[in-house]
Amino acid sequence: MKTKSKALEAIREFNRVMDWEQFHTAENLAKSISIEAAELLECFQWDNNYDLEATAEELADVYSYVLMMADELDVDLEEITLKKLEKNKAKYPVEEFKGSSAKYNQLKKK
């Protein structure tokens, strides 16, 4: 089941008009997500005094590529996110990990 959103429909139309679908393989989209995520991180490179407009634009770029990759893979973002959350709940039981930033294999048992 594909993700349905106004944003994705607009992105699909823009890419169709530009004839850019040909470049949107899963591999290229994964690369683009990483590149845009790095640009988002750059907004915070030296301090926490970020420009909200520039940061929001980079966040939109990341989100756009995530939407396109989900579309390319024919997965529903909400469905896969909820499924992954259930796995994380099992991996990180609240009674052991609440308030801890430790990874599941690094927590020191009490």
C-alpha cells in the first residue's frame, strides 16, 4: 500500500513534468536522503543558533526524498513506522531504558 499525501502527489507531478522519475531509483533516493540529512545537520554545525527558514527547507528536502523512496519501494510510511516502533518497544523495555540513552546492547544490567 503506497503512502498517500498531498505533498507526495505534488512531488510526483513535479518530477513527471521535469522528467526526473528516471533518476529516482531506490539507490539514488537513499543517497539523496543522506546528502540532504547532512545539509540539515550543517544548520547546527557550530552552535544552536540556526536559521529556522533554512533549517525548515533542509528538513523539507529530507522529507521529500523519504516520501519518494517510500513511493519507489511501494511501502506505507505510517505502517512501517508503527511496525518499527513496536520492535523498538520490545528492544527497549521502559523498565530498563527509561531515561537512558544507552543502545540496547550497551545497557549495564542492574
